[in-house]
Amino acid sequence: MKTHRNIARWMGILYLAGTIAGILSRVLTAPALNGEDLLLRVAANASQFTLAALLVMTMGIALALIPVVAWPVLRQHDEILALGYVILRGALEGASYMGIVVSWLLLLPLSRAYQSGAVETASAQALANTLLEAPELGAVLMVVFSLGGFMLYTLLYRSRLTPRWLSLWGLLAIMMNLVAGLLAMFGVFSPISDASTILQLPIFFQEIILAIWLIVKGFNVTEASK
């Protein structure tokens, strides 16, 4: 039971660490999003963009470690779902975050080339917007995240390792997130649009509550053993 408690605590800590890193990365890139000339703003905030990319990397690593940390507990209840969770939310989601990091870092040499007049203005701005939003990567990330989340919350619901109301919330919210990812993939809206954000909010709040629950309460080993 002590091992289960430690694993639950580390899962919660990694959830919160990844979430906080992701929020901070958006805060640091905000100055470049408010104004007209994106590349000049990127050049003027190069240090913030570098730090933001490192924070996205931190988020990706923290979130990818959660399935690995959870594996010893989850595999006892459903090894197939636990393995799917590791592959989707560990390997594939982690790779998607690394793609976003590379995309953001590519803005820096592009902004310097733009500043020196080495690239054509319209093409450079269009490329910069694409790299910053990384719409294809964002859409793929949302779909992969959702499929992995579906496996996790199905396992938690069946095993009763966490309260069923919390697992059911996760299942419903992750379906909304999957819809947002598929709509973004088909170009209905951007992964960072207001409509997409609204669909993602339920799973954002659910995972915050789940993280706090795991840190404070841990897994319900007694209920899960029934």
C-alpha cells in the first residue's frame, strides 16, 4: 500500500508540474501574440521564447513520465489498457510535445533572418504563424492525448482506484477533447481557438482535480481489490 501511495503522489506531482509548465510557456509567449509584426516581436522576446520552449519540453517530459510511473499499479488491473496508456500518453504524446518545441525554436533563426531582410516578408510571416500555432501537431497531440486518456479513465472506472464520479468525468471530458482534436485536424478551427479551448476546459479542470486527489488521497486500494 505504501508503494501505491508513493506512485499516486508522484503521478499527481507530475500532472501539476506539467500543467504549470504549459501555462507558463503560454504566458511567456503572450508578448509575441499581441501586436502586428509577429517576427519582430519574436526577435524582441527571443529569451522568453527560448525559455517557453524549455517549459514545453518540461511539460512533455513530466506528462510522458506519468504512464511510466503508473505502470506498476495500472498493469495489475488491465495490462492491455495500461500498455496502451504508456504508448499513447507516454511515447506518442511526448514526441508531439518535442515537435512543438522544435517548431517554436525554429522561430528564432527565422526572426533573425526576417530582421536582416534575408527572407521575403509575406512568406516569412505566414511560416512564423504556422510554426507558432503548429496546428497539425496541435491537432495530432489532442487526438493522441484523448485516446490515451480514454484508456486511463476506462481503467480507473473499472478498477475503482479513484472515485467513479471522477473517472466518469474524465471519460466525458476526454470525449469532448477528442471532438476538438478531430475538428482541428479537419481544419474546422485552430487547436488554440476559443472554440477548441472551451471543449478542452472540462478535461483541464478534471485532471487538476485528479492530480490533487492522487496527492492527497492516493489510490483506493481497498475498493479496487473488491
